[in-house]
Amino acid sequence: MLKGKQKAEFGSSGDGFYKSNSEFMGKRHVILAFESSASAMYKIVRPTTGESPRDMHLAELTKKYSKVSSLEAAQISWEHEYEISSKQLWRWRNHREATELHHERISAINGS
């Protein structure tokens, strides 16, 4: 998807990969931004959550993020964040299933 966007649809000078200016949980995060149909508005795609339901104005985008000039650097950051988020989701699902199973056992024992 990333290379396809890079080659096919990046038409605006604001299109591309951005890295957050501030740290969140000790890291600067990467996003993909490309111009939407509305003027000065950008679609945002994150490696952890996918496409955002809300477009971001160019002024907000450039205030919060700095454009990444190296596609290779953006790809490394993107893949790293994606990999970490997929492992965290797997752990969360396993924890949730274990918790639900525990509650089912308690209910069976209590007869409720």
C-alpha cells in the first residue's frame, strides 16, 4: 500500500510520510498523509490503526508533524510500529479471552 501510494497518488507537495514532533510513550510516531478532496485537508493513515476517520488540515499537520525526506527511514519506522502494534493486539486478545474464561468459570461455580 505504501509504495503504491508513493508512486500512484502522491500529487500534492504535502503528500508523504511525517514523523511526530513530540514524543508519545517515549517515541516519535510516523504517519502517511495525502491530500483529500477538500482543499488543504489531508487523509491520515497510521501503521497502528489504519486510516483515520477524520481528515487533518495542513496547518495542524505541519504543526504536529515534520515531513520525512527518506522513504527508507519512513518504511523502517512504519514497519516497526506496525509489528509492535500487532503483537500488542495479540496479547490484548489473549488477555481478554483468558479474563472472559475466568469469569465464566466463576459464574459456573457460583451458579449465577
